Amino acid sequence: MNIQLYHVNPVADDDQYNKFATLFIEKVGAATNGAVTFDIIGNSGENDMLTGFDLGTHEVAIITNGTYAAVYGPSNIIEMPFFFKDNQTAWDFLDSEITKEITDGLYNEMNYKVLGWAEGGFRNILSQKPIRNPADIVGMKIRVPEYDTFMATFKELKANPTPMAFSEVFTAAQQGVIDGLELPIASAYSGSYYEVCKCYDLTGHFYNAIAMSCSGSFWESLSPELQEIFTTAAYEAGQEQRAWLQGAAEEMLGEMEAAGCEIVRDVDVAAFQEAVHPVYEAYRDTIGSDLLDRSLEAVS
């Protein structure tokens, strides 16, 4: 069996999506004695991947949770701003019964199967001036992905959130068309955005959870033995990818700083959390009131 595995980022050794993919492939290959192989297809659109799942043209892909949140309301809990206080809290939540409840619903209602979770990382702001508190971001034109939660959050902070094709972002930052953007550490580093932005502000405003996923039809075509191999491989690959990214991220920050980008660590996260609280209530019905309350308790 040869399978194409899609993800949105470049096929590069220092990319967090590609690392998850390669670890998963190694583990499935070892468990099947090489009977199951994969080709990695990078730079793929996630909406196209979900359409491919629906049509049967795509079998396995790494999907960012934000893409699931756009089509399945309960998934928005992981997209709430400043939801996780640190990596360990995020990992515990992703591996919890609450998240299993969400992914079971995603499978039962949308026919998308999550095999296991890895980390895209906390998203931080790249800017031309330091951002330490909500007042610093007022009026700034910030490029964000076209996720509703991102738009709502930056509007609540009184910034000017600006969706823009990712291929245009580097030049837009370089030319001052935008005042800043926001990316996880690995993406900010691998894309060299620190070369065109003076500051990298460790706001940690969103957390990118990434899921090794497959279509429901592909999942149901697998034998119970292969299903077990795929889920075990995805879980173990996710654990290893998270550990790898922690070490890699610190090295990347060091190199960014050495290149002249100011790493702003003294961000008043509590002030930001207070400022975006209305976003949670705005999404209460979308997420489900009970799920929202249980989730907030779990990460407190």
C-alpha cells in the first residue's frame, strides 16, 4: 500500500508539519515491515484536503485544528485566544477525554478521522515595534489567517486584522503594507520573517494544534490491525514531534535574536486575556456551553 500524505507546509527537515509526517511514516513502516509506504505532498491547501477526503481523492493529511473549527463548531474550543497557559497544558488537553469527545464528534458528524495530535506551536506577533500590552497593538494592521476566531480576537484588541494570501505576506511586511503578522516560532524562523520585522513578541495568543487525519472511508477500509498501527504511530509521532519542537524552537529564537530581531518576552499576557474575554462568550453557542465550561476548568 502506497499512500500520499498531504500537509500545508514545505517538505523541509526543520518544519513542524513535515517532522510529524516523517515520524509517522517511519513508525507505520516499521510496524508493517515496509508494507505501507508514503509520499509526502507539501504546500497543499487544507480546504482542498478536506474536499479530497469528501471526494475520496485524498486519504491521509495533517490538518490544522483551525480548519476543522471552520466546519465543526466544538473544535473551536482549541482556537480560543490565550486558552492554553503553556505547552504542557495544551498537550494534556489534546490527549484528554474532552478532546476525544470532540474528535469522535468530528468523525461521526463530518466523517474526518483524527489519528493523533502534534504541535504547530504557540503563535506570536512579528512587528516593527515591541508589543507588550493590548494598548501597543491598537490600530495595527496585522495579517491573520482567514479564521473567524482570529478576526474576532484581533478586532476585540482594536487592531486591524487583515487576511492575505500567505504567499504575499513576506513582501507586504518588507514594504510596510502591513504593520505585522503572527506565526509560530518554527514558521517565523523557516520563512525568515524575522529579517523583515524588528520584533518577535511572545504573546502566545493562539495555539496551533495539528492532527494526523484521514478520511472516514479510508479509515473504514483498513483492517483492525492497521487501524491500531496507524493510531499508535500517530500518537507516538505526536509525542516525539512535540519534544523535538521544544528544543528546536529555543534554538530558532536564539538564531533570530542573533540576527538582530528583538525577542520580546515580557508580554503582559494577563492583560491580553482580560481584553479578549468577550470572544469566549461570543463562541459559547458554537462550541457548546457545557463543553466550553468543562474545557475552561480543565485548563485552569
